[in-house]
Amino acid sequence: MQIKTPRLLLRLVNYRDVPALVALLNDPLVSQYNDYGDKLTQPEVRAMLQADLEEFYEGRGGRFAIEYNGEFIGTLGLYDYHVNTKHIHLGIELAPRFWRQGLASEALSAALNALDILVPGREVSLVLGKVQHNNLACQRLLKHCGFRLVKGGAVAIFAFCPLSEKAGYFDEYAAFVSS
């Protein structure tokens, strides 16, 4: 499973990615915005990848490596697919030296256009992203890619509806906000 864009390759993570992912997730500029902490070990990240791979093969999401010129530069995760609501959560991490180049936007846009490949056999009605209130760059990224703010606060929630061509898709947003 691979998705190519003009500059990037998105592919399912594998165990060879563990060292690069440990370095990425422990980078203080990255870890300040995630809930993993900044002292992850290789065995912990290997276990995370195992869970991500299981999610993919069970059709509930997965973690996808983002490569630029053959180099691992980050990941995009789709996780916790809910069968009844058809909602899935989003996470994205990119190495700081690749920030502000449009690469996260390119990766996220490609993923949103390929949900049928990344979450095979599942209809996704909403993609949800939780963002800390001080992570303005991520908020701009989500808005740029078509997400809407559905809940503010210390951790804001943004939603993207890939089923916008279906009648009543705004009901998905209203139902989520009121829950």
C-alpha cells in the first residue's frame, strides 16, 4: 500500500522505521504537542507500531510513514475507527526541519483523498483531529485541508467530512458537537 504525491510517498509503517520514529516523537518541538511524552524507548515505539499495524489489518486505521526523497520525515495516523458512528481520529507528526514547506498539507490532502485505501472496507463519515490550543500551525493545517472547528478549548476538536456530496452531511457535524 503506497500513495504517491508530487513530493511524497505515504506507506504503511514498518519496524525499520522504529529508530527514526523514536527520534521524531522524542524531539522536544514535536513532543510538546503530542500525548506520548518525550522519553519513548525503541521497545515502546515498536509496540506502538505493532498496534498500528494491527489496526490497519483489522480495518480500523493505521500509521503511515511520510517519506520525502526516500527519507522518513514523519507519520500520519488514522486510528480508533468507530463502527457505529464511522468516525476516525487523525494524528500527524513531521520532523521540524520539514515544517513550513507544505509537506504536511500535501500528505494530509493525499490521505483524505485516499481514505478508501488507508481504511479499506470502511466508510468514514468524519475524520477528527484533536489539537492543543497553542498549536496554531496544526490548526492552520487542518483548516487549510477542509477541517472545521467543532469544539474549542484547551484541546480543540476539528472535523472533516469526506461524505460532503451526500445529503445531510452537516448533520454529522451537528451530531458530533452536541455529543
